[in-house]
Amino acid sequence: MLHNTPSKELEKEKEDVAVAEDESDTGDLSYLVVYNDDHNSFDWVIECFMEVLDHTFEQSEQLALIIHFKGKATVKTAPLQELRPKKDALTERGLSAVIE
């Protein structure tokens, strides 16, 4: 019986570490948000989302509509390092994008 206790404690410690690692991964996520403007057409916004974010036409169209009616939308959730070049690409194309 004494041999089982340390083994179970080690298993519990491993579980705790695994949970902590998973939680830290979600804590590193950032949000790429695009705001509505009066300059870009629906077609252009959809094209930008498809090219830059690799979204499908349907996803891009839905996001464009949400941005139009709600004023903004989160268009991508990922680690900050992954979002920076995508934000830059969208802003270079004239979209109003920020990372939150």
C-alpha cells in the first residue's frame, strides 16, 4: 500500500501541471477586431478576409454583415504573434483593425 501512494501523488501532480499548461495557453489568446467604416465595400472586406485570414466566403460575408450592423466584430482569435501580421495586412488594405 505504501508504494501506491507516491505513485498516485505523482499522477495527481502531473494532472495539475497539465491543467496549468492548458490554462496558460488560453491566456495568451488575443482578438483581431475589425471596425465598420464608410470607405470599404462589402466585396472588398470579404476579399480581404478570405485572402488574409483564410476564411471561407460564407465566414467572410457573415463577418462583414456583423461589422456593418454592430460596428465591429472579432474576426480572428489566436496568439498575439500570429495576429500581428494579419492586422498589418488588413490595415494596409484600408480596413480599420486592432488587436485586443
